[in-house]
Amino acid sequence: MYMKQKKLKEDGKRKAHAAEIAKEELVSKKRKREERRERYRKEDKLNRKKKVRRNSESS
């Protein structure tokens, strides 16, 4: 009886740990995605400014 309870407790800990790792990975992926989007936004903004300058210079 004691061993069965101990095994159930260990399984619960193992599952909780796996869930915590999965959650951390998900948060990490979301953070990386948001950082990538922000970087692309900045690059697009700079590129638009460069295009405006080129168009005004050629006119």
C-alpha cells in the first residue's frame, strides 16, 4: 500500500514538472516571436524612411 502511494506521488511530481517545462517553453516561444515581430517593425520603419528619402532626392 505504501509503495503504491509513493509511486502515485512521484508520478504526480513528474507530471507537474513536465507541465512546468512545457509552459516555460511556450512562454519562451511567445517572447521570441514578439521580439522578432518588434525587430521586423523597426526594420520596416527604417526601410520606409529610406524609401521616402530616395523618392524625395530623385524628384
